[in-house]
Amino acid sequence: MGKMKDDVVLQVDDLSIVYHTIRGDVKATNNVSFELRKGEAMALIGESGSGKTTISLSLIRKLPKNAEVTQGQVLYQRENGEVQDILQLSNRQLREFRWQDCAMVFQGAQNAFNPVLKVSKQFEDTARAHGWSDKKAVRQRSLELLKLVRLDPERVYDAYPHELSGGMKQRTLLALSVLLSPQIVILDEPTTALDILTQRAIIDVLNDMQEKLNFSIIFISHDLSLAAEMADVVATVYAGEIIEIGPVNDMFYESLHPYTFGLLAAVPKLDHEQDVLTSIKGTPPNLINPPSGCKFHPRCRFVLDRCNVDVPALTEDLGSHLAACWNKEAVVEARKEQV
Amino acid sequence: MVSQTSPMLEDAKPESATERIIERAMKIYQNYILRVLLQAVLTVWAVTSFTFILIRLMPGNPIDVLVEQILVQEGISYEEAYARVASSFQFDPDASTLDQYLDWLGDLIRFDLGESITSPGTKVIDEIARFLPWTVFAVGAGLLISFILGIVLGMAMAYYRNSPLDHLLSLFASFITGIPNYIWGLLIVIILGIQFGLFNVGQLRGTYASDVEIGFNYPFISSALAHAALPIITYVISTLGGWMLNMKSSTMSVLNEDYVNVAEARGLRDSRIISAYVGRNAMLPLFTQLTISIGFVLGSGVVIEEIFVYWGLGHYLFASITTRDYTSMQGVFLILTMTVVMANVLADLGYGLLDPRVRVSGEK
Ligand SMILES: Nc1ncnc2c1ncn2[C@@H]1O[C@H](COP(=O)(O)OP(=O)(O)O)[C@@H](O)[C@H]1O
Ligand code: SF4
Ligand SMILES: [Mg+2]
């Protein structure tokens, strides 16, 4: 098994995924690599359809049936230092890995809870599936977690899902996600279906939880202000590739890729909600026949002659801040002019 | 019916669990039970009144039927035969239908179903008590077996959709559903009984062999099962296909639900997901259909019992129709209606147990 740094919990190497469809193969993930450190929160940002969900689903091997991982590995490091490739786990190992090591809150899952079972039953089910069948202990732990997410613990625990509002269900799901103390929690647009006040509450709760329980987070969002608040590291996804990645401040104040720069330029300076990711000119690329060279070139205002021929690679610029672009200097210049 | 659904927990003021249970029970009592009872009584009254009239619209009356029979057999004069029959029956063919109806209703309110017209001295209620259990046994067993089989096969079809197994079972389900149940009854008698000689239809007359003693003993139970087997098989075959196809489509839609996906991500075992997450939710719509099916199978059971000479309520009804035994027919229709209504209430309550969302509001 590949070597991993001690403080890294998840390491994705050169991962590529296609969806087989009748119109051709959708290249939804292309040579994606990144590391997630222990206790770190990483945000994946990018337009809808850029491949964020595909990346996250592959991490717990929950991709749709027509998906195929064509290359790469997903290495997971246990607390005792043991390293496993998630893509090679047996069915039993995979079942155990899910939720116990890596929990996931799916995008748009309004009905994450089984309507005919009480919340308590669903917490117990989760615990028992991973060999923890002491109902009293499960109850006690669950009540603590429900309190941590600022719900009335007893009442919610004994309720049926339909007795909870949307925001309450989402918080209950957050509590459930950390029931088995996983090292990683993946949150795919966890606040999209909620109103703004509830979104705020969820983000506060998440920050709280992470502080107390110290797990790693992969946070997917197309709302940059939420991502900025949650993340230590931000990765920009475009056309199934990570085109820029770096510490949150570098990304927001010194972005090097024209696409990230464009996204941020469109963010209003005040902390206001706005769907900014649609405000970049042009349409998202076709992933069945993607553009040649740099896939962003048809929409890029800094485009050079070589851009539609040569594929730019993620190169190290400022320590841990990487961007895949031939013309970063122009971006830096443009920012200077802006100020 | 409680009009509002259960309150959001956020809005409810704190109160103890027992208080909530009592309050809930009161609501259900005041609204649900009363409503259901009232509906049941009204339904039974309407259906039986309707059949009361229908019965009397049939050509001939009890006296005519027997007179004709005597005329053919004994060759006496019409007047003689009529006088003989009329004197032995407690039935006045000249009384108005309204009078008869009011008489019958008056007795019914005192739970009196009267005596058989054609065999004076025999209480209708006793005859029903003799025949009803066999019908309930055969229909109940048939429906139960068919429901369970249908659920298991339907889920298998959904889990292995588009596999050869699914295609084969779909074909099978459509085929057995397309043929009416009395045809199945006849086919079984003709093909299995007569062509292949797998059983002797004559020996399976009645509900158990005459030489066994009723009670909890092997000869009686095995004999009762053997006699009921063919009607039960017919009920199973004629209803199974519907359950299978319904369960398949219901399961397929549940498999797309978020909570199934999340359950898999939670690492639950497949067995738990199949039973408590997929199965239980997919079964809910079938429960509503169960109530319709009970009435349907009971009704068609009359013909099936006649085909297999199974002495249940249907057989008794058939005999009563032949002799135009009005009181017996009315009794049977009343009991059949009550059984269907009761089955509906039970299925309704069962649905409430399975689906917490309908428990308080009493509606979906
Ligand atoms: N099951 C699927 N079959 C075919 N194409 C899919 C499927 N799921 C997603 N895609 C395509 O893959 C691309 C990436 O989708 P997704 O990962 O959901 O993006 P995001 O989460 O960033 O919105 C999109 O072009 C989308 O249309
Ligand atoms: S490589 Fe060229 S086209 Fe791509 S982002 Fe950089 S400048 Fe634009
Ligand atoms: Mg997505």
C-alpha cells in the first residue's frame, strides 16, 4: 500500500471516473488528486455539474450503477496508522467502513430518515450494524449529540421523522453522522434545501461539532461564503478536475486561476447570498467531448495561444497553493488593477 | 377525523409523555372509533337493505319453487301441492315487501335472523355459525398465503429487475391474473382431478371426512386441510399475480427513496435494509388493497365453493338461492357484508400500526 503522511487521513491519487451513457462516456472526474488532513475541513467549490458529487460519492463507493472508476486510488489511514485503498475493500469491509470511518450527508436528501421508524430506532440500527448493541449507551451518546446540534434531545430521539421540520431533520442527521465517531464526514450541499436562517444555524452547529469532535470534513457547496466560513482548504472543481487548491485565505485573496478569480470577482463584497457561480460568461463544458487543452479556454478572458493545445498541470506556486493555468501572472496583474 | 396533523415538536408546549398518550387516545377514541363504527353500521344497513330488495326481485318465491318440484315428482294437482307447501311454510307470499322489510328490520335490531323458510324450525344464525368458519378459514388462508408469497416474489422481482427471473415472474403474474378465478377452479377440477387423477373430487365433498372426530386431532386437521386445499389454491392463484406486480412497482419506487440510499451509506446490513427499510415501506400501499381483496374473494368464494363442493357459507348461499330461501339468503348477505366491513376496519387499524404518519390523523 502507498505511503501516507502521518497527519493525512484521506489521500486521493489520480482518480478518474466516467459515467457510461447511451450518448457516450461522461468524463465526470479526471486525474483528481488531493490530501485531506486530520481535523481539517476542505471545501469543494464549482458550478453545478462540475463533478463535485461524483468525487464525494466515490469516496464511500456509492456511485450510481453506470459509473466506472477507470483509474486511481483512494487511500484511507486509520487512527492506528493502517492504510487501506477504499476502492479495493471487500463488501464486508466496505460496509464496516461506511459511517464508522466515513459518514456522508447526501445532496438534496430530504427524506434521509425511514418514515416508519422512530429516530431512536434509526440511531440504534446504525450502532448495531457496527457491533454496538448496548441500547442504553447508544441512547446516552445520541442524546449528547442531539444536544450538541442544539435540539431538544429527548423529544427528538423519541419522535418519528415526520414530526420534525426540515431544519431539525438536517441537524438530527448531523448528529447521526458522528454517532460512530468517524474520522471523516462528507457534506454535499448540506444547506441547499433550507432557508437562510436555518442555513446559518447549521453552519454554526457544524463549526461547533468539528471543534468538539475534531473530525475531518469534506464540504461541498456552491455558496462561496459558506465555504469560506467552513473551510481550511478550498479546491475549485471545473469539468471534473481540480484546477486550483490551497489554503482558504490564499484562495480567496490570491487566487491564481482565472476561473476561481472569476468566481470570487462575482462575489459581492458584503456577506450576502447570491448564486454567483452562474455569473461567469459561457456555459459549462460538455463532459462527453470536453474542450481540448485547458478545458476552461472557451470561457477564459486570459486565454493564450497554447491554451487550446497544451493541458496545464497543477503546479506548486506558493507552498501548498496549486493552480493549473498557463497564465497565472495575468491573474495576479488583474487583481492589482482591481484594487 | 382529526383535521390537523400532529403538531411540529417545536411548537408544542412541554408536557409529560403519559399526558400526551392520554390526549392522543382521547382524540382517536372520539373521532376515529366513532366514525368507523358509524360508517360500519351504515354500510351494513345499506347493503343488506339493497340485497333485501334484490332478493325479492328474483323470479319465483320459496313456495313456487317447491310447488313446482312436487308437481314434477308426484303428479298431484297444483292446488293440492300449493296448499301442502303453504301450510308447512311460515311465509305469506301476499304480504307487501315493505311489511316484510319492516318485520325483518325489527327482528334484526334484536339480533334475530329468523328461521329458514324452506326448513322450518332451523335457525338461520345456527346454519351460518356452522358454515361461516370454513369460509373464513379457506378465504383467510388463501389470502394470507397469497399476500406473503406476493410480497416476497414482488420484492425479488424488484431487486432483480430486468433479469430473466424478473421477466419469467412478470409473465407468470400477468398470466395467472388474466384468468378469472372460477375458470381456475374448473381447470383444477378438470385437469388435476379428472385428467391426471391427482385427487378424487367426490371424496373431497364437504369440509372434512365424515369418519373423523371434530377437535384438535391429526385426522381431523389433516382432513380439513385436504378438503380446503383446492379452494385455497384457487384463491392463491387468482390473487397472487396482483400482489406480485403491485409489490414489484411499490418496491422499485421505495428503492429510489433517499432513506434507502442513506441506510446503505450507514453501513446497515442488507437483511435489515430489505426488511425494515424497503419491505415495510413498500408494503404500505398493498395494505389498502388488501381490504378490497377481502371483499372480492369472499364474494367470488360462493362460486368456488360450489365448484369444489366445499361446504362453506357460499355453498349454503347457493342452496338458499336455489330454493329461494329468503331469510337464509338475507342472513348470509348480512354476515358477508359484516365480515367485509370488519376486515376493512382491521386492515385500517393494521395500516395505522405500520405507518406512524396516519396514526393520529386517521388519514393518509
Ligand atoms: N448517473 C449519471 N449518469 C450520467 N451522467 C451523470 C450521472 N451523474 C452525474 N452525471 C454527470 O456527471 C457530471 C458531474 O455531475 P456531479 O458530480 O453531480 O456534479 P456536481 O455535484 O458538481 O453538480 C455532470 O455532467 C452530470 O450530468
Ligand atoms: S490555461 Fe489558459 S485558458 Fe486555461 S485558465 Fe489559464 S489562461 Fe485560461
Ligand atoms: Mg452535486
